[in-house]
Amino acid sequence: MDLKRLWGDLKVYAALPEMRPFWIFAPVVLTIAVINIVYLSGFWAAVSVGLFVLLGVLIFFTNLRLARSNLQIKVERNQMQSIIKTLENGIIAYDPEFRVLVFNPAAESIFGVQAAEVAGKAFTPDKAQEPRYRVLAQTIFPSLAPLALTRSRAGEYPQVVDLSFDEPQLDLRVTTTKIIDQAGKLLGFMKIIQDRSRELGLLRSKSEFITVAAHQLRTPLVAVDWAFENSLKDPALPQGAKEAIELGKKASTKLLRTVNDLLDVSKIEEGRFGYQFENIEFIGYVEKILGEVSLIAKEYGVNVYYDRPQEPSIAMYVDPAKLSIVFSNLLDNAIKYNMKGGSVTLKVERMKDKPYLTVSVKDTGVGVPPEQVPNLFKKFFRAENIMKLETEGTGLGLYIAKNIVMRHGGQIWAESVLNRGTTVSFSLPTDPKLIPPKEIIYEEL
């Protein structure tokens, strides 16, 4: 069975182009061997024939090895091409001169461009001026896209960026990786394009449903809250009834706050949160916010400190009303989940070599388990130890804060040590040009 398989393999390899040198050389060796046998003495004929046979065997096995290697490469390449063709994500590969090498059917479907139109052709930023290739060019060169949100650190690979287009309506997540050979030489780049238009459409539909439901709840809740408040003004109200109404008023107020949070989330996800940017003096703005939370901190027995920059003033272009929601959420959490006698430190500083400010809120509170820190900014998430301390809460505050910060062109992150405290930091650009031109959904799908 093994001999049959070996013979079958040899027949396959023998027909490959890599074996041609041997088939050319074999007749030559045979001819020379015959001549040597006829015209040379027995000893020298044997030596000559032996050398040529040895050379022929060497050529045979060298070509056979090359044929096997090349056949394996062809098989693997065909397998890879088959996989690429059947992928749901678009695949584009190009060399360092931006000459397109691979353009799979999914990419054809996403961009409305046939592979034959672009294969082997170099793409330049100028292609963005041609309507047919505009979206494709802006995907290859994301800095040209009308809205690009970078999800990875600059200069690090793979690079991940979210792109949003209005005409046609497209939401893409593009992951770019380097193609490098074994010696570390750059051969080109590959882009994996995920069309998220349908997913984000579903998210918007879900947000619209939440908006309708929340509006339906809000109207009667406002009436109930007002009725409780009005009843508490009655001086003839019995003590027992007063206590019951106060409990009802407290519950309705909390429920109304939850409904308002849901409405805020829906507006954010539908891109209609209504941002109004303006120039402000940032140092004084932060001082005013800290003054507003000082009474709450006093109630909880927590000390609040302001580690301000050396500069007397910093001009920023922000939406002060929306940004105050971020400060309120971060400071409220830092105070509520702190220890009595603990501290909260708000620090503002400029980034070195970057046109950004960093704001951090550090507390000495209960902290969060390390494995749960990456989930802090996800919608409806609440850490397990926090839920044990306080059962009420929506898990929307940090999600809303993240979206507001990113709408300002910044990033938000957290560090925490269980039972020792949490630091939540966010960045804001000092250059208005770094602020995204429109609202985008920042929820991780």
C-alpha cells in the first residue's frame, strides 16, 4: 500500500515543472554514458558513468524536493484563497506601494467594486475624488474618511478604526495588519473590513424602542412624583401617612432618574444628544463643579481635593453641560463608594507632547475586582461588590460618561485595586480640530 502511494506521489511530482531540469538532463547523461562505455577503457568508463549518474541522482532529488515544496505552497495558497473567498468580512491586501493584491468577494459587495477593476493597481489618496472609488480609498486611507474613530494606539499593529459614511450608509470596522516575511521584511498590509451597518441599525432600533417606552413611563411618573410632593405640603397630614408618602416620593424620584438615564442613553445612541460646544475657562469650571459636590462629600464624611495644574487658566472647547454629567458621575461614585474619612482627589494636567488634558478622579474606596475593570464602561454593568453595598443603580452612569468623553474626542479608562480604591481618568483634546464632527455610537458590539 505504501509502495503504491509512493509510486502515485512520484508520478504527480514527475509531471510538475520543477522536474523539467532532470528530464532534460537524464537523456544527456544516458547519451554520455553510452559514449563513454564505447570509447573509454573499462575503468574510466565506469568512473565517468558513475559521476554522471551521481550528478543525475543529485539533480533528481533536488528537483523532487523543490517540486514537493512548491506543490505544498500551491495547495496552501489555494486553501487560503478559498477561505478568503468565503469569508463574510472584506479582505484587502496591498504592497507598500498600495498596489492591490487581494480583493475578496465580500469586499466587492461592501464597496460595490469588482476585484478585476483594482487588482494589480496602485491606490492613491486622489482616488477619493472619484465617486466610484471614494469609500474604498477612504477605507485604505482612513484619515480621508468623514468620520474615523481609532480604537488602537497610534503606531501599534493591528490598527483598528471605525469608519462611518453617509452616502452610502455604511458603518465599518477596519483592522489593519502588517504582512511580514520570515526575515522581518515588510511585504505589505492586509485590511479586514467588518460591515457593522446592520448591527448598528439594530442597536438604533433598540434605542428607539427604549425611547418610546421611557417616554411612556416618564409622563405618569412625573404626575405621581408631583402628587407625592403636593401631598407632603398638607400640614394636617398624619405622621404615618407622611412617612408612607415620603417613601413613595423617594421611590418615584429614583425611578424617574432611571427613566431619564435611559432617555439619555437612547439619545446618545441615536446621535441626537444635542451637544453644544463653546469656549470655556477649564480651571474655574472644574472648581465650580467641586463646590457643588462638596455638600454630598460632607454628608458621606469624605474629603475632596483638587490637584490643579500650575497654569492659572486653560481655554477649552467643550459642551459644559454634557461634560458636567461626566464629572458628576465620576465624583458621585468616588464619594458614595468610599470609606468614611476617605478622600477623593481630582487632578488636571496636560499630556506631554500631545495636545490633550488628562483629568483623573482618584478615591480611597472599596475598589473593583481586577477581572471586572474592563467591563466598567459597558451598559448596565455593575461590579459584584458594588451591588452588595448598594442594590439600587442602573449601571448607566459610566457608559454615558464614556460616550460624552469620546464625543469630545477623548478616551476614558480605569484602574482599581480591590479594597484600596479606584482611579478613573479621561482625556480631552485642547485642539478643537481633534473633536469628531458628529455623534457616533460608541457601544462595543
